[in-house]
Amino acid sequence: MNIKEKFFDIFNMYVEKKSSTKKISKTLKKLLPYQVDTNLIRLGEKNDGGYLVPDDLLGVDRNYSAGVGFLTKFEKDLEKKYSINSSMLDFNEINKTILPNKATFIKKKLGLVSNNQEISINDWIIQTDKDIILKLDVEGDEYASLIDISEENLKKVRVLVIEFHDLRNLRNDIFLNLFDKIIDKLNNHFYVCHLHINNVSKIKKIGDYLVPDMLELTFVRKNRIKFFLSKFSVLPHELDNKTVENINEKYLDKNWYK
């Protein structure tokens, strides 16, 4: 242990390797949404709980929503408008009256091993399903689940809606490397088609970039897009609304595009 490490140890702190600005820039660019040849629609609540997805839901077999909370209009819209039923899970006690009529619910959280309190994402997704929607809002557990999900199940996902948490940790080189590998895994199968900042997020200066702690992203499977022009989407989208109404909206740092 060197002098610096001893000093941090005295104050119960630790030394971390700082991410380079070049690596941060490379990773952030992978999150920028592209224009796709399918219009986006909004499903769910007006504010928190509402998400933009491609208007390409015909033939989707089922929706999987991890992290229910108290907001279920997204799943109700899928059932009412598109006859897409939902499998839903949350570790908290949920009032069953807020669930869609044909939804199933289990009181567990996503984990790497299935047990009494957790279920792995690959055990949760039914093997006979065809195309599915996967929606993850699981307070940081999304990373383990995205690492764990099999290629077979990932290929079933037509639309992926996910809220990434704890992005302040991109300043840590270890976290950045892990996050970058997860995004590369997704980018092998999907295009990012929408990005929205959760306006509750704190904004951190990481390298030369302002990074919100929580980002809502929508991915669409590449083979659903007939014409890809490699043009970035215009943000904010006209259907975007504040996540929380009484807090000022936050917008993406334009330096991400440089």
C-alpha cells in the first residue's frame, strides 16, 4: 500500500482510476439516437411512466416489464390498443387493481440466479415467445440483467425500453468499461431510436461532458428498420414530456455530438 492509498484508507475512502475523456466521448456517442423509418408513439402516462416507442407493434407476442412501481398505463395501453399482454414484476408489494386485466405479476426482482426473491431474466422470459417488448426500470439492476440475457432471448426483443441509472459512475474507468461492453452488446442487435433525460437526475461534469445520472432510452431491433440513414434524431422529440412535472426539463449536452 503506497502513501496515497494509506491516506485514503485512514478516511475510509478508496482510489479509483479516472475515465479518460476520449473513452467517455466514444461511449456517449453510442447512446445518441438515430432517425428510423418508423414514427415514434407515446405509450403510458403523460409524465413519469410514459415512453416513446416505434409504431411497429403488430405481431408482438408479449411485453415484459421489470420495475412496476405504481404506474401501469404503458402496459394498459399495450393491452387495450394492441392486444399485447404483459408479464410484470416488482420486488415491492403492488396493488393488483392497478395491473392490466390480462397481465401476470410476480413479486420478485431480477437477479442472476432464480430463488425465492429473485428471478433471472432468462427464466422470466417464456421460451415459446416470439417477438417481445422488454421494459426495464430496475434501479441499477439493469446492468447485471443485460449482461446475463442470452442471445436467444435478446433476438426476440423487438423494442427495448430501459432507464439507465447511476451514470455518474462513468467517471470510474472500471464502470465505464463494463457499461461500454453492455452498450456494444445491445448495438449488435438494435439501433437507439430515442433518448430522454429523467429530469430528477443530477448532472455531473465527466471529462468534457455533462452527464445526467438517469437516461431513458428506446432501442429497436435492426431488422425492423428497412432504411437506415445514419442521421441523428432531433431532440427533444415533440412527444417528450417532463418525467416530473414541477421540475425544469433537462436537455442533452450538445458536446456529446462532437
